[in-house]
Amino acid sequence: MSEKFLFPDDTDRVDGVAKVTGKARYFAEFDLPGLTYAVLVTSSITKGRITQLNTRNAARAPGVLAVVSHLNRPVTAGYESKEGPAMRIFYTDRIFFNGQPVAMVVADTFERATHAASLVEVGYEKEAFNTDFDGSLDQVKKPKNPAQGAYQRGEADAYKQAAVSVEATYTLPVETHNPMELHGILAFWNAADKLTVYAKTQGVKATQGTLARTFGLPAENVQVFSEFVGGGFGMALRTWPLEIGTVMAAKLVGRPVKLVITRDQMFTMVGNRPAAWQKIGLGASRNGRLTGITHHSLAQSSVYEDFMENITGMSKFMYGCENVNTTSGIVPLDLSVPIWMRGPGEATGAFALESAIDELAFKLNMDPLDFRVLNDPETDLEKNKPFSDKNLKEAYKRGAQAIGWKNRVQRPAQLTEGDWQIGYGVSTGVFGAFRRSATVRAVLNADGSLVLQSAASDIGPGTATGMVRIAAGVLGIPASSITFELGDSSLPPAPSQGGSSTLSTVGAAVNDVCLQLLGNLKELAVNAGLKADAPFADILKKNNLPYVEVTKESKGGAEQAKYSMYSFSIHFVQVKVHRRTGVVKVSRIVSVGDAGKIVSPKTAKSQMVGGAVGGMGMALTEEAVLDSRYGRYINNNFGDYHVPVNADVPDIEVIFIDKPDPHINPMGAKGMGEIALTGFSAAVANAVFNATGKRIRSLPITPDKVLQETAGV
Amino acid sequence: MINFQYLRAGSTEKALALLAKDKNASFIAGGTNLVDLMKKGVSSPDKLIDINKLPLKDISLEEGHIHIGALASNAAVADHALIREKLPLLSMALNKGASAQLRNMATVGGNLMQRTRCGYFYDITMPCNKRKPGSGCGALEGYNRMHAIFGHSENCIAVHPSDMCVALAALDAVVVIGQPNGERRIALSEFHRLPGKTPQLDNNLKANEIILGVEVPLNTYGRHVQYLKVRDRSSYAFALVSVAAALELDGNRIREVRLALGGVAHKPWRLTATEAFLRGREFDPALIREAANRSVAEARAFKHNKFKITLAAESIVQALSEASQQS
Ligand SMILES: Cc1cc2nc3c(=O)[nH]c(=O)nc-3n(C[C@H](O)[C@H](O)[C@H](O)COP(=O)(O)OP(=O)(O)OC[C@H]3O[C@@H](n4cnc5c(N)ncnc54)[C@H](O)[C@@H]3O)c2cc1C
């Protein structure tokens, strides 16, 4: 059906002007009468109890309205039950991790709150703790969810019998999301049982639900606004304890309270991508057919709450291999709980699997691209279903051409440019393509303008732009006459923006509601004696209608059970490695997206570009360094936690296959947020190997690692 | 962060007088280091004396040297025609420091006085002899990838983070210091201290003094200079190792040479012995390699920074090679 769509020409980001002119308002920019400011006091120990909390001096400091803690928090419905997470803010005197909030100072200015927070004295009783991931790989907790446990098809460890095999261990450090916008919330109790919050969230409905449950309110009494979000990458997929604490504080002081946490608090309070250890075994016949894949993964979690992502997912279906076995486990530590980060699980797994694939191809003396093409399966052997849509061979070909893959030399360390060694690398990335349930309201006004509404979110990808384009395509009206409203919990429900599913889910609902609107309008036209395709404004006028409104829920159907649905990416990079200093520069990038129909080329390209930059960070610079003697992060600031800077990033070429997936949704469009990053780090590692003969299996690939590694060939 | 008083000094005399009155007062120039330290609770001055109004921004050619005022911004110095022409090494070093925004605010005096970036120094819940004498050194047995390989003591293995100072050390600069009744001069290479038993002291500026500027002698290196900075990303990162190299070549003969390393010690690490070894010899790759090896012979590394020994040697080779090829 999607072939029939007439998408308008490339549309600029609908909120672009508002963003660059400062008109777009983020949660921290709202000002309410009587607004007060909160600052957190955090634990300086890693595990134990608070024995003393002296708030006297803080409470007496100028401008201070309250110091909230477990000693005086207001009655909170969700806290009275023992069910639920052990770690709740201001719940008891227990300390679960270093940097845990122990008190919140509320004052009439931010500066006064900051000053008073420094006056809170906390006494502790320390207990022995463990925050050492590398040293705790033998302390594994098996996942509760059996789907995340062991998997096997065919024989286990078949690689060990293979003619050619590799076995290697890969490690990743903790990475933090650290979007530019700091986390926090602005909370205000309009009445004893009515709450309004301006939040930074990837799901206004999810935030509404959590707050309603925690404070024992009917959901409709909680109003959540989050129209603009300054980046999320997954960290705003849950309502964090600090948000609950702010709502409590607002209740206590009876005034609006705003909390914006500090950059260092972003390292401990809002999740991270967990550190991971992976062991991969791959085997192949001499002619390059994969005969065995074994993938074991361990990732860090917290003691007070399990977090586990799907790290071994890709190994189960990406390649046509009869024998696959995987295991997954978590290592609970006395640290705050991780959360999904862009390409959750898959980005971690792809680094290991796609590095190992490159290692095996090298051992086979095969071009890694040919090796991948040879082992590209027709069907998903894990689910035993056909793929709904996959065009990898074409994607490999187009990317190879664009990067100039023919210039690559199979033997490493052959190309140089002055003091720089040149290498090429490739990797595949993948993420599930989903379609969930969403409801959209469409209001067509007398002047022909259209307003679409849904409680969706936009953490940056350009949600509204995609939605407007879909509506314009269905209705045949200019994108400029359409507005898409989101980020408001009172709008019709939509799922959180996570797992690359917004465009598919909400977009399909936009499509469906517009189709219904079109049907209704045709009927109205004909009834009024007009042609079925008369201009909408004429139809309304003739019918004497100020507006026409349609609300429709929409979700996927039987196709979801019939097909295996994924989005794919191929990342090609060229790197330069300095022969003396070990510095790695990514000199060229070509990222190919195979994610169905591209609904909005401009914002889609931005997604891929952003993912590649994030992938560069993962590959080369990002590492949250923890001193496990203290359980504290050492580099918890933007000067020392290195994300790529403009000077690091070369031009990024993006290619889309742009063929509709015939099954996923009416547009044939799949998500791209995750695949933009997934696999990228392996492409860099593979390119570094090609440039130098050095195989680096521990991210990030910093100059010291390159210098200390000896060339394996 | 605690409350403090903010004062603005209109003259150098006034600034020194204000400083003399209060033992816990501190000058503030660009504020790019001090404000962070105050936010983190590392520094808690109860008086801030803003010196930005003092007439110390001049950059001028004097008899045999160039004078740079203490309040000239890092950006202004880097981009000044006189500096680019006569002291290109300094210009290179400054432009590889921090970010454009920071360089616009940061001053020469502040850059000389900036404190280490050691994570244990910045986190007041951790031990650090520099911040709290006697509390121990967190980095010694901790995460010490960024730390010193030269001149450290069991009390402190932090490094001085400046790029500018490494170039100034190589260029034989002199720091001009104002005192309540007079001035004094001290060689830049004598300005910063090694940690020894008193890591809390970064340098030899006395509590009642102010930096007025630096004097950099005119030199004969021409374009045969290089500031090589090896870092984790292309900009806005401190040096893993940096090298300031200056050569005066007579054909292929090294008539004069200056070498200093950054990111390896509690102060800019001038390599005078290597300079003496190279002086008068024919420039060739084997000689340069030998010089580099000699330069790191005394280095002593810790758990995470062993790479710096290799990296320092390689960087010396690279910087000297590049300096010799500049034209
Ligand atoms: C994220 C980040 C990255 C950075 N990266 C680099 C880098 O790569 N390379 C690099 O070299 N630097 C780097 N810097 C440091 C930067 O160079 C210094 O912060 C800056 O030079 C300090 O100058 P200022 O004028 O802002 O000093 P201030 O912060 O105002 O003062 C610093 C100290 O100097 C004292 N002081 C200032 N002027 C005088 C004077 N005239 N006499 C006596 N005492 C004085 C103050 O009392 C204070 O103790 C970085 C800084 C940041 C924040």
C-alpha cells in the first residue's frame, strides 16, 4: 500500500526554527509563580546506613524552605507498600550506591539551595561493598527471564570442531548517555490530589503512570508536559528516584519545585550502558561457511535491582549458521542501576560479534564483506520465520562502492600516508523493528489546516516532522498546513520513545487516522453535492462545520507473528592510525541504512549522522572510569569523559536503501535510532586492525592501547 | 559552594593591598579554573579579588624579548601578529589548549597558576595530599593513566596540565612577579615546583604576590618549531604527552635546540640533558631516536600510565622530525 504514498518533497524539521531561536522550551525553562529550586545532597559512601543527618544549619540558611530526606518525607502512597524496588529515594536510611541522593534542599534561589546543600552533614556506618566488574566475573546472577538465559540450536560450541575458528574475549566499559540537557523535573501540586510536572521524559504516559502510582492518584490527575527534550538516548525511559523526590518536595513546601541535576550526578543517577564482558567462538569451513557461533555475555547490574539487556541477540539470527549457543548473565554490583542506551544490548553484542566475524574472515583469508554476503541467511533461523524485509547484499554493495572498498588491502598495515597508516573496516548493525499501539486524534479546521495529537515524545529525532510528512502523503495537502502536537499526557496515548518504534507505531496511527478522516470527508463531500476530491475547506464550508475530528487507535496485526522484523545498518569506515603515537582518526564514514521506506530523508539522515558520531565515541573515547576502592567515578565531567568533538568527526555519507517493508506498517517504514549506532564500534576496530595489524578487543580504542598492542600479523 | 565576597581591584597596588588583608582571598582572572574549583569545594576563598581591570593585557616587543601581560587572554596571545611571527611555538601550544571558548576567557596568569586535573584532587571525598595534606594520594594506587612519569613523589603523582607553560619552558621565558613593594623575576622553569613533601604547593609564587606577565627572549629558531600534543580526541582534551621542540639548524647541524614535555610531571619538563646531547650534532633519525631514548631513561610509571614512557619517546622523535621539516 505504501507505494501509493505520495510523500511530499524533503521537509525541514518542523520545530527547527523554534529550536535554533530559543523558542522551544525545555522543562528547566518553565517558570511558575513562586518557583523554588532544589539541590541534592548525595552519599559519599557506597554501601551502608545513614546514622546521622544534621540539617539544622542548612535549614537555617537564607532562603531555605525545606530539607527533605527519609526523616521527613511526606506520606507517599507507593512507599507504604514493601513491594517495589528496594532503592526508593528518601525511603530508608540504606545506602545502595555512591552518589545516591540522601537529602534535597529547597530554597528560593538555585544559589541559596546550592549553598545550603553544602551545609547538610551526613554521618554513615560503612559496609563492605563491591563495585569491581572485572574482578567479579565469577559472581554471576542468572537472569530471571528465561528468554534472556541460555539459547541453543544445533550443537553447542560447534566452533571448536570447525576447520577454521577464532575464540576471543571483548570488553566494554561503562558508557553514560549524558545528553546535553541535564536531567531533572519541575513539579507543582495544583491541589492536594492534582499534580502537574514539566519533565524530561521519553514517555509522558509512562511518567504519568509512575507518578500516579507512587502518589496514589488517578492517572488523569497527573499532568505531564515534555514537548522538547534535549537528548535522551534511553536515559529518560524511566521516572528516576530524583523525580519522585522533587514531587515530594513540592508537596512539602506547597510551591512549585524545580530540580536540575549536575553533570557529575548524570553519571550516577540516571543509568548508563553497563560494562560488559563477552566471549565469542566462531567456526567455519575452509570455504567460509559459518558452522558454529558461541556467544557468552556478562554485564554489570545493580544489587538492588536487576537490569539486563539482550547482548547476544544478533548472534542468534544474523548469520546463516546451524549451530548457535549463547548465554547471558549479570554481575550485580553496589552501583546504581543501568538503563537502555542507544542500541541497547545489540550495540554491545555487535562490537564483539562483528569484530569476531572480521577476525574469522581474516583467518580464512577472505574479504570480510564477501564473508558476510556468503553467510547472509534467507530466513531467520532463530525464529524460523522469513524476514519481513532485508536488503543486505545491496546495502553491502552500495556502501562498498561509496567508501572505495576496492582500495582496501586484505593484508593489514599496507597503506600509508606520511606517518599515518590507513585501514578500512566494515560492520553490520541490527535492531528489532516494532509496531506497538498508539492513538492519534486528527482535527481538520475550517481553513483546511490539520492538527494531529498524540502523547508521543521527541527526544530529538524529529518525531513531528515524520508524522506531518506521513499525514501530508495520505491527505495530499501541504506539510506546512499540518501540525503534530506531542509531549502532553492529556493527549491520546502513545508508547514511550524507545526501541526505535515511534515512527512505525505512531506513524501508522497517523496514517490510519488520516485515511479515516479522508473517508469521512469524501462522504461529507458527496452528501453535500461536491466532488469527492473537493478541497477540504470547501467540504467543511458546504457542510457548515467548524472542524472535523477523528480519533483512532492503531496497532499491528497477524503479520507480527508471521515475520521476523529488523532494521539493518552497514557501517564502513576508513581510519588513519599514527604510526608513532597510536592516535586513531576516523577519516571517512559511509553508513548505509536498510530500514524500509524513508519517510523523512532529512531527519533520517540526521539520525544516522548522530548515530555514527555516538559510535565514534563508543569506539574511540567514551569510558566512565570507576575507582572500585571507593565506588566513585573519576572522570565524571565533560572535560574528562570524552565524547567526540567536531574536529574528530569527518564528513559522514549516509545511504538509504529506501525500500518499503511490505509487512511492518502501512508506510513500510522501520525505526533507525538504534541501527545508526549499532555495529559502528566494530567497524572502527576492524579498520584499526586493517591499518595496523593490531586487534583491539577492549573499548575504547585509545592511543595507549594502540601503542601497547603488538601487531598480530 | 560557600558564600564569598566579590571585590574588584582598579590597580595592581590595590589588588596587592586587598590580597594582603585577607589570608583566604584569591585573585580571579578568567575564572575558568577557579570557579570550577569553587563549585567542587576544592577552593573556598572567602574573598574574590577580580583583577580583570588591571592594565596587564599588553603584548609588546621590548629590548631582546617579548613582554606578555598576565591578563592577556590565551586567544589574544595565540593570535597576536607579534607572537605568530616571533614565537610561533607559543601560538601553537596555546591553540592546542582547551577550547576556543575557554581560550577567550583564560588568561596568561591564570594559565600559569591553573591547578592539576587529577580526579582525586577534584573530588573532595577522596584522599589527596595536594588538596588536603596528609590525607594520602588517591592516584598512586588508583586510576593514574593521566599521571606523572617524571619528578613525582610518593605524596603526589599529579601533572601540571598547561600547554602554554610547556612552550614557555622551552622558550626560556621569565615570569615577572609583582610584590607589595617591587618586582621580581623568576625563570619559568623554576616557577613551578615538584611535589616532594609539599604537593600542596604548585609553584613558588608567594601568598602576597601577583603575576604581572612573562618575558620571552627573542630566539633564532624561526619556523623550526613544533608543539605536538597527543590526546584522546582532537580538541578539548588535556595532553597524554606533549612536546615543545625548537631547533636552530645550520644546514643539517643542530646549532641550538630546546625540548620540553607536557603531561608528564608536576611542572613543564624541560629536557636540558637531551638538549646538551643534541647540540652541535648532525640531525639524523638514529640520533633523534637515541635522544628520545635518553630522554625517558629516568621515567618511572604507574599501573595505568606505562604507555607514557613509550609515547613520550615516540613524541619526541615525531616533534623533532616535524620541527626540522617546518619552513
Ligand atoms: C574543560 C577544560 C579544558 C581545558 N583544557 C586545557 C588544555 O588542554 N590545556 C591547557 O593548557 N589548559 C586547559 N584548560 C585550563 C585553562 O587553560 C585554564 O583554566 C586557564 O588558563 C586559567 O586561566 P583563568 O584566567 O581563567 O584563571 P582563573 O580561573 O581566573 O584563575 C586560576 C588561578 O590563577 C590565579 N591567578 C589568575 N591570575 C593571576 C595573576 N595575575 N597573579 C596571580 N594569580 C593569578 C587565581 O587566583 C586562581 O588561583 C582547560 C580548562 C577547562 C575548564
